[in-house]
Amino acid sequence: MEAAGKLIAVIGDEDTVTGFLLAGVGHRTASGSNFLIVKSDTQQKTVEDAFKSYITRDDIGIVLINQHIANNIRHVLKDYNQTIPTVLEIPSKEHPYDPAQDYIMQRVNMFLTGGSGD
């Protein structure tokens, strides 16, 4: 898969994932896919397992996750410290982006302000 590039994985609500699938991000094989649609009845463990699966796959370079979903698995995200795949929190139609909740933005801000945290 190295020669063909890396995939983008998406964990999000139905509208977000559908948009990315329509843009051509989706990839499905017999062993799985690179996206998870999270609905109101989706178990937190399912989301955690999908995230852990995506960050260990060699063919994924970026993991996009809706911020309101990331908030539910924040404890897992805070333990993740690798560069590749990069994890980016994105807004959804119903939930605007809040940089104060984004752990990556908090870390960037900490580095830019010389290590002083909130």
C-alpha cells in the first residue's frame, strides 16, 4: 500500500461520513473499512475499537473524527502520541468546532506559549 499512498479514516456522524464517502474517501475490503458512522445508539466501545484499529493500520495516514464524538473517547485520544496517522478533530453540522476542547490544539497552544497550560 505504500506506493499507492495512505488512506484517510473517518469516524463521524452520518452526514459527515457520507460527505467524505461522496468525496471518494471510502475504502472497503473483506477485512473492513476506513470509516465508522456513529449514531445515537452506537456503543462507546465500538468507537474506541474503531479508533484503535485505525491508528494501528499501516495504510491509514489521517484519522478524522467529529469533535463531539472525540469528546466521548477523550481518554483514548489523550493516550495517543504518534505523528502518523495524524488525528484531526473536525466539526459536524450539528456541533460547531471548539478549539478549547481539541487536545491537539491545546498541545499546539502549549508549545506556542512556552509551556504554560490552562
